[in-house]
Amino acid sequence: MEVLHAWTGGDGQEAQEALFDAFTEEYPDMDFDPNAIGGGGNQSLDSTVATRLQNNNPPSSFAGWPGANLERYDSALGDIQSEVWDESDFEDAHVQEAVEACQYNDGYSAVPLGSHRMNDLFYNVSVLEEAGVDPESLDDADALIDALDTVQSETDATPLGMSLEAWGILQTWAVVMLSTQGYDAYIDFINGDGDEDAVRSTFETLEEMLANYINSDAASVGFTEVNQDIMNGDAAFIHGGNWLAGAYISEELTYGEDWGAIRFPGTEDMYGLHIDSFIYPGDNPTPEDTATFLQFIGGETAQVAFNQYKGSIPTRTDVPTDEFNPYLTETIEDFNEVSEKPPTLAHGLAVDQATQSDLEGVLNNNFADPFDVDGATEGFMDTV
């Protein structure tokens, strides 16, 4: 049974080892072959999966995003409702958002593994103390920009760690829109009814951040390298999903002493929804073993083993928090208390793969330095 994934280092290495070790411990006699396909944003993994499916050589399962992202595999997925979902009673065990995201063609083609929050702003505690910035006082995007300016003038650290990979710009654009334009404007946009003034204003705010406060090598580094700057004290803030926290956890850095996190200013009552899952190809080479694997993925053992190191939280509602650190415990509590859970734009939940790819193309052409607000706005409106 071959499964493909993209967790090759940083936040994912320890998590995938814990996950697959737990599986082989529970099923020692199964012929199990997990293969890592490296590359940021799942891009290399997605390309490998696409090639395998086109060549009628599917793996048993592969890690990927559910939701709208499943549409890219039209006619290549199988239905695991009876063998996995009904058999393990997953509909009642997992949060409704994850249940809905894994549905496809009136059945189920994926099983959720964990959820990342996309509207976190992480920071290095020492850098902010040196700058005299109180992160808890930041209540909107303007306050954040003022804080970035203070860091720049009072320290030698980069104010905002950033990678100008298109998917990275897209995820930050989304959280800036949620912050400055609100939940309804964001939902209208991803549903194809975006307001041009709201889109333009979002790009104007993001331009102010990216043109003035990011690292000089942003065009040539990935998020794993940039996150290292946070851990080393060479950068103050970084935005991303809470897989970034997985790296801090793996490096045994202390939450509240070495690093901290706030909701991106202006999104305090939101949980930016991202979900990791394993997906079931049709014409499966090992259907019975794959069903066993996916039942395991949706169970408590897997969700604890993986998420405690990945910086994500279980999608099961019955998992105890004893083995999760204070940051992840707070994240679990927030998930249950926030008013809105906007789906991630850069990771397959909000729009289909073709639309996401087109948005990333607009950013590559118009907003990866130099930052063309007019061109990017027009491109985003045309795309959706």
C-alpha cells in the first residue's frame, strides 16, 4: 500500500513520522510504503499525483486538500462512504466543516486528518520586546503597519518575514481582505461576486506591507527558510497557517517566551479554515488495505499523533487535549467559539484548482515586486 505526501521537513517531518509510526505499530503485518514528494504548497506532490492518475497508475492514497480542490480529480476518485465513513461513523465524529469538505459526487472521497488556522500572525517575543511593540494592542491593519514601522526603526530585524511565492502572497492577500473588508466581502469574492473597490483596497494595503517591510530575499526563499528567521530573531512577524507553529514545537521553543501568536489584526472573531486530508483514488490498487488506512487516519490515534507536531488541530470532536501544547489547546477552543470560519483561498477549500492557479498567475505577473495594484485588481476580478 503506497501513500504519497509532501511532509519532507520543517513542520511536517516529525508529524508524518509520528503518524506513520503509529500506523505501522497498529498494523505491523501490512505492506506499507509512504513516499514523500517535497516542494512548497503541495505543488510537486500535486504534479506527481496528476501524472500517476493520468497514467492509470494511482497510489493507494495521497495527502491533499479536500473541498473545491477535489474537483481537479474529476472521474479519478472513488467513493469510500460505506467502507470508511459509515463503517467508522465519521459523520458524527468529525466537525461539520470537515465532513462537508470531504464529500464528493454524493459520496466521500477523502478523510480529514487535521485543521490549520489561516489567520494567525506569529512573532518573535524578543524582537517585539526590543521594539517596544505590544502585539495584543494591534487591532486592525493600520495598527499592524505602525508596528512594522516601529520594528524597522528600533531593531535590526526584518519587520515582516515573507516569501513571494504566489501561493504565499495569495494566503496573505486573503487574510488582509478579511481584516480590512470583512467576512462578507471575502465570501462574495470567492463566490464570484467580488466588489472591485474592496479588492483594490486590499491590494493597496498589502502593497504598503510588502513594498516597505519584508526581507530583501523574499523573491528567492520559501516559507520554511523565512520561518527560520522568526526562530533566530532575524524577523519580527510572519503570517501563515499554524504549520509554522509546528516548526517551533519541533524545535522545542517555548510558547509565550520564544514565540507568540495573535489573530491577524481585524480577524479576531474568525477561524481561517484549512483542512489536511488523505484522498482515495478510484481503481484503487489496494482497496481493502486503503480503507483500513483511511479508517485509521480519521481516528483518534492518528489525529493526536500527527497534529500535536504539525501545529494543527484534530477535526474529530472527541479528541482529548492532554497531549497538545497551550497554543494548540487555545486553537481548539477558538475553533468552537468564533463566529465565522472563512475557507482558505490558497489551499483548495474556497475555489477550485483552476481558479486558484489563475489567481496565482495574476500575482506572479502583477504583484511579486513590482506591486501593480491596478493590474492585480483587474486580474482578480476577471478571474473570479
